[in-house]
Amino acid sequence: MVIGRSRGWKEYTAIILLWQVTASVCFYAIYAVTPFVRDDFGVSATSVGVLLTTLTLGYTLCLLPIGRVIDAYGERLVLVVGLLGLGVGSVGVTVAPSYVALLVAVFVLGAFYATAMPGTNIAVFNAIPHERLNTAMGIKQVGVTAGSGISAIAIPWFGATRFGWEVGFLLATACAGVVSVVFWLVYDAEGERGDGDSVAIRDHLETPGYVLVLLAGFLLASGLFTTTGYTILYVDEAVGATVVFAGITLAGAQVSGSVGRIVVGWLADRLSTPLRTSAPVILCFQAGASFVLFLSVTLVDSRLTAFALFAALGFFVLGWPGIYYSYIGSLVPSEGIGSATAGGQIALNCGALVTPPVFGYLVDVRSYAAAWIVLALAALASTVLFGVLSRRT
């Protein structure tokens, strides 16, 4: 039951989207700053992977506690504090005097970003009517790709000018402060709070299909986060484009990923079949297309080809999280959505923890082609698992 809701679904979708865009600009700016980290701190591609893993580690460790706090006490205050914390973490990145200090700063940044997925997901379930749920979830998830796309363009641009990449992080901090105040004033659709004894993740593990969804998400997220983290480096180092063009390429992938999230959510709302039936079929198709496109990336030989392939890849490998979270929400009781989606995000984050360092190591000792093939195999395995889920349903 939702209490205190005084606005239409479009207004709530807009304010949740604004929160998600701002938070994602802060978080994904780390992915966009990787070329400057290599130059400023003199680290290897493997160390870049460790940086991204540290960011995700902070994110992952805080997900379950935050998910349970939101289930028990509501999402409004948690989301405001999370956005303010992201601003503080962004400042910390700009003043880090060494690589080790930078790791500490990005860990803090990741920890505050843990408020994002359980908080905004349960906000959608609380504020949006059922017939608009998947569309709103897809639009909200555009905030992730939009924020990443903004940082992918802004951070390299600032880094290539006399202003320096640090200015981009400081602007993100200022935006986080403003949006946190706006969100506090506007959002009033918080659901009824529990008694402090929320549903634990171990309860969801008994739900049929939940574990398979998490495993498939882990495999597909390996491609999502690693593509986001290494596209700029790949286009810069292997294709030979400028870092600004490489940032534009990643932004293009994020734009197509945004389109994918909206299209998939719209499609799920309009199919006559229940979400438990339609979602695994949609996810199976997206994972299969990602497998083919990861293999195609190994054949890139020009800037324009790289841009086109990454734009196509973005639609599929960046376009599935919205329907993934809606699918999880359809499997569990409403009072456990926060912890269930936190568990779903932990599965995705585990892919981000493991795969970027492996990808970077393969680049250092073998080639980019070998690294992309590993992502293709992960997408293929995810395709099989979503296919099994669709047959079981």
C-alpha cells in the first residue's frame, strides 16, 4: 500500500529519473576518467581493473544492509543521504594524492551508490500504477545510461582542456547537492514502513527461479560493466581514435542502451502474457544478441565501425537491467522488493567485481580480442540460463 501519494505517475517517474541520472553521473565518472588515471598515476590496464573492482566492492558490500533499511524504514531519507554521500565521494576523487588514496575514495563513492538500485526500484513500485510499472522502470533505468553517457562526454572533454578532469567531478558534486534538496521536497510517495523486521535475502533464495535469475544476471553484467569500463580505453588504444572520440563512442552506446531500456519496458507492459512469462524470453533475446555483438567487436578496424558496433552493442548489453529488476519484483512479495532487488544488484556487481581485472589482465598478456571473447562466452551462458527460465515458466 502506498501512502501520501499526491502526484501523477509521470511526475514521480521524472523525479526518480532525475535522482538516478545525477547519482549515475557521479558513479560512472570513474569509468570515464580511466585514461587520465593511467597517465596521472602511471598504472597498468590491470590496475585500472582493480580501480573499477574497488568501486564496485564498496557498492556491493552496502547493498544488502541498505536494502533491508529501505524495506523497514522507507526510501526517501536513504536516497537523499545517498546522493549527498556521492557528492562527498566525488570530491574525494579529485583530491586523492596517490593511487591507494584514489582506491579509498572510489570505495566510498561506490558505498553511497548502493542506495540507488534498491531505493529507486522500490520508489517505482510504490509510486507507479501497475499498468505503467515496466515503462516507468525502463525510463528510470535510462538514468543509469544517461548519467554514464554524460560523464563519458564531460570527463574526457574537461580532461582534454585546460580545466582538467577534476572540474567535471566538482560539477557533479554541485548537482548532487541541488538534486538531493529537490528530491526531499518533491518525493512523497513512500510506502508503508515495516516494523524493522524486513524480508532477508535468504528468504528469497527459496523462491523458484530466483537463484537462476541472479546467476544469469551475474554473467550478463560481466559484459555490461566491463564494456562500460573499457570502451574508452579500447577505442583509444586499439582503434587509435582520440580520447574525446572514444568518450563519444561510449556515450553513443549509452544512448542506445537508454533506448533499449525504454523499448523493452514499453514492450513488456503491452504484451498480453504475464511478466513472469515474457521477461525471461526478452532477456534471453538480449543476451543472445550481446553474444554475437561481443564477437563482432573483435573485428573493429576503424573509428566509424567501432562507433556503430558499440552503439548496437549498447542497445542489448546495456538495455536489459530494467526488465531484469521488474522480473525480480514479480517473483517476490511486495514487502521484500527492496532486499530482493538488492540481491539482484549484488549478483550484477559480482560480475563487475570479477570480470574487469580479468579483462585487463588478458589485454596485458594477450590481446583485446581475447578479452572480448571472454565477455561473449559469458553472454552465451546467460542466454542459456534465461532460456531455461523461459521454458520452466
